[in-house]
Amino acid sequence: MEKTFTFDRPDPCNAFIKICENITYGEGPLSGISVGIKDNISTSGIETTCGSHILQGYIPPYNAHVVTLLRSAGAAIVGKTNMDEFGMGTTTETSSFGPTKNPVDPTRAPGGSSGGSAAAVRSGLVRLALGTDTGGSVRCPASFCGIVGLKPTYGRVSRYGLIAYANSMEQIGPMAANVRDCALLYSVIAGYDPRDGTSVDKPAPAPVSPVIAGKKIGVPAEYFGEGVDPAVAETVTEAIEKLADLGAEIVPCTMPSMKYALAAYYVTSMSEASSNLGRYDGVRYGMAPEMVQPWHEAFSAIRRSGFGEEVRRRILLGSFALSAGYQGKYYAKAQAARQMVRDDFARLFAEVDIIAGPTMPTVAFRLGEAADPLSMYLADILTVPANLAGIPAISVPCGEAHDLPVGLQLMGRHFAEDEILSAALAYEEGSA
Ligand SMILES: NC(=O)C[C@H](N)C(=O)O
């Protein structure tokens, strides 16, 4: 039997782009549990904009696979959460629908691009939320808002119905106030889906219990290097000491490929984006242009007015990187660098079980502070390696710096979500 309720809570942080009028839910492991869904995940009958004017009014005719799974688990889908336009940003300020504020300190950004999902969880508007993580978009807002966020292994969660930004790296991931809730949502969304050609058939996730004793934890020096706020580094170092107190063995190590990771990520993601966003031309998707001009002028006009500045920048840079004559110089080099990151992780995971470091190099930015794109890109330095390699990574709150939340990042081997969730739980609950 379906039950219905209305949601009348205020949303002063602008966490949601849309709140559903009549919220229905059924029976199942998530029966009646409120869930927010990032606005780049298709919801049948519910407007889905990717935080962009160009998709305003678009109502998908079908549900993403994860939404179907949530509904059959009985979840109450409250609405669509705010995000950086098409996932392109680290603050949620590139949304066409205004920035989201960080519930911990409303003068600060919640991080991005899944900032609305993190703010909705942190302010208690929902218990669980889905985000997507291409280069840190689940973990960054989790870190800045003081909640838990997991980026699963590439292939573990179906991307069917996820509106693509950079297909080779993005994954849908669970966000929650604590590790057990995050694991609960993960257990519902993980699994094989033949409609996603990159989906991998693996057994269902095992229930998590706190396990850290005896685990080897690699700590790369580069994760505490240049650009990392010393106050953040200190908080995370204390968290790693706590893991040692719980019985983990700490193994100092290095990741030389880190110096190429950010460039590899941005060349790859912009190239993929320039191709994916070609479909928004006002005919196939997007506002219909006045077809009084020649078609190419009409298409340009609609794209110029429908996309925000950051999205236009990335389409242009991505098209340039892929253009004839430059591919070898940029795209091919980025793929070679990506392989070096994969090789570094493979070498490290032959010796350690988990790799730990800060999630973000700083605490939450002030709203407006990351206006220059390069400084915004730099903030992703510690999160993009996991996306380039396709490995799972979780951010778990580990205290404060400058009176703002700090996240501890734990990365695992491919499909070892259970291991990093168990370690995060041991950390959170202080038991091994
Ligand atoms: N989508 C993401 O994971 C966020 C990343 N900062 C980007 O702009 O690409």
C-alpha cells in the first residue's frame, strides 16, 4: 500500500531545485525514509534540469535505474537537489538556480557539485541523498558539510538515466549523516544493470560492521603536500593516528603521478563534456529556438543563452583538446597520465589495503571566493585520482579546522566498498 505525505519544511539554504508536492512511498528496506536526488538523475514525471537553464521544463519520461531501485525499496523521494550546472564546479555556485548555502555556516559554499544533496542531509531536510561524483562531487560537499559521502567503484552503480557529463569517470554515490546510513543507501543502489554497458556483475554488498584492526593503511606524502591547508593536514593526521590506535598499521608512501592527475582529469572531463553536451541544441533537448535564422546561428544562440559561463568554457576547451592536430598533444597525453595514476594505485594496493588522506585541501570556501576557475579546479587535486583510476573512495567527517568540518578520505581497491565502509565505520564509532 502506497502512503502519501506533503513536505512543508522551509529550505533556507536552497538545497532543493524542486520539492515534490505529493510524496509517496511504499514498503521495503527504505520505507518512508526521505531521500533527495541530485538533479542530473532522471526522475519520471519530475522536472530534471542538471542545474541548467537549458533543461528548464524538461520532464524525463523514465526513471534512472537507481530511482527505480529506490522506489522499490520504499523510499520517499522528496525532490531534486541543487548542483553545479551539469556537475561542473566545486561550490554549487555555477547552478542556474542560485547557489546553495552551507548549513554549517551560511556564508560558506557547501562544496560541489552535489552541494544541494549535502546541504539537504546536513540541515536534516532528508535522511539520505544521492549525488554523483566525476572528480569529487560527492566527497567534496560531504567534506565541506560534515557528512559522509561514498563514490563507488566505476561500474558498481548503474548510470542508466544519469545525464552524462564525463562518462568514463562519473558514478552515482550515497550521502548521509553517518556511515551506517550511507552503507544502507549504497546497498540499495549497487548492482548489475544490463542497460548500462559499463555495469559490472558482482555479488550484493555485504552488511558493514566496524573493521580496521590489522588493516594496512597507506598515507601518500603528496596528500599532505603543497596547497593543503596545514590546519586541515593536522586534523587529518590526528584522524589517521586514531586509526592506528584502533589497530591499523600506517604505511607512509608516495604517489608520484599526483602531479599529473589534475591536468589528466580536466582534459579528459572537458573532452567528454564537449561531446556529451552537443545534444542540447534546442531541437533534441533544450529550449526551442526561433528557427528564423540559419540553423547554425539558431543553435549557437540557444547554446549561448542556455548554458552558463563555466559550461561554455568547458565545451570550448574540450572541443579544442579534441580538435584535429591537437589530440595527440592534449587528449592522448591525458590518457597516458591517467594510466600512470592507475599504475601508482595498483603498485600501492599490492602492499596496503586502504589509502588515506584529506578529502579536500581546505575547508569550505566563502560564497564567491572561488570565482576564478583555476583556483576552483585546484581544489579537486585530492579527489580526482580515485575517479581517474575508477576505485571507490569515501569521505567521513573527522573533526574541524578553522571551526569548519574536515573530511578524512579512505580509498580502496576496485569493488572494495565494503572494506572502506567498514574502516570508516570503525573510525566513526571508535571501535575496531
Ligand atoms: N563533477 C565533479 O565531480 C566536480 C569537479 N569539480 C568538476 O567540476 O568536474
